[in-house]
Amino acid sequence: MKKILFVALLMAFSCSDKPSGNNAILKADPAAHNQEHTFEVEHAEESHAEEKHSEEAHDTIQGAEETHNQEHKDSLSKNFKGAASTASFAIRNPKLTFTAFKTPAKVGVSGTFNSIKIQGNSFEIDPLSVNTSNPARDQNLVQNFFSLLPFSKISGQIVTVEESFVQIKINGKMYRFKADKIGNQMVVKGSLDILRDFGAQKAYARISEVCKTLHQDKTWTEVSFELVLNP
């Protein structure tokens, strides 16, 4: 009887919770689990920090570019905007080209003026200094058009310079013209009507009559121009 009891105890002892061979059962280690969780949290925080840093860097670069663009725009405007009395800017070496039109096909004739006086943001043009690279034509224009204008000078002032337009006062009238910024220059383009804007009915009638045959009985009242402003 004692022998049977001893064998039973021995068998019970051999079936303890200790794992062995292929039947071993792996139990989770709470400490290891906590370490893995901590690593995952730290890794997520690092990833979030990297993303935040990347976003901040992008915002900084974008902000710097916007600031640079605004500063360039403000600088350009300041170069042109001030009144002559404060001498905050002065137009240097402006380049003016005009184009008048003749014939029904609207053939253009371009020219400039040799005498353009600048003081601050004001200008004064002597129309008798017209230059179309054709002396005979220039003489004809002086005698039969420009000398008959109701004014002796074309005077004006650059009033406002913005990103895409310029306001110019010409002989007391205010005009708004399209402008393009090219480097440090402003290129202003527009057109004027010699009857509506200059009241040059007498001059227009004379040049139309003198050049009737040459112009095929069509002298246009529109005159386009391009003005390059250097700050």
C-alpha cells in the first residue's frame, strides 16, 4: 500500500507546471510587455516630433519667401511712390516710345522725344523734340501737328506705383495704366486719344489733311506708348 502511494506521489510531482520539450507553454512577461509598450510610445513621440519639426521648417521657409517677396514689393513701391517734395525717389533715364497709326490697315509709326526733363517723380516733355528716325517726317510732324497743340509741354507726375498698375497725371488729368515689374524696372503700357485726352482737334485736322493721300484718308486718333521707369 505504501509502495502504491509513493508511486502516485512521484507521478504527480513529475506533472508539475514546469514546461518541457515541445509542450512548453510560454507565459507573457509583464516587465517585457511594459518595456515594449514604452518603446512604442517613445517611438511614436519621436515620429510626431520629427513631423512637427518638418512642418515648422516648411512654415519657416515659406514665411521667409513671403517676407522676401513682400519686402521686394515694398522696396519697389518706395522707390517710385514718394512725392517730389520729399525727394524719396527719382526717376532716372526713362525710356519713352510712342506709336501713332495711319491708313485703314492701322500701320504704326513709332518714335520718341529727345527732350524729357525729370525732377523727382515729375516729368516734362518737349513735343517739338519728336524723333521718329526720319528727319523729313519729324519736320512735318512739328510744323503740322505738335506746334498746333493747345499746350507747349506735356507735363506729368508719377502718382502711384503698385504691383500691376501705375497712376500718372498728364497735363492735369489722372490716368491708370497697366504696368509690369521686370527686375528693378516698371514697364508701363497704355494708349491715349489725341482728341479726347489732349483736345488736339486743330492739330489733328491739320495733319490729317496734309497727310491725306499718304495716310489713305485715315489718320487714327489713338496713340499707344511704352514707358520704362528706372527707380
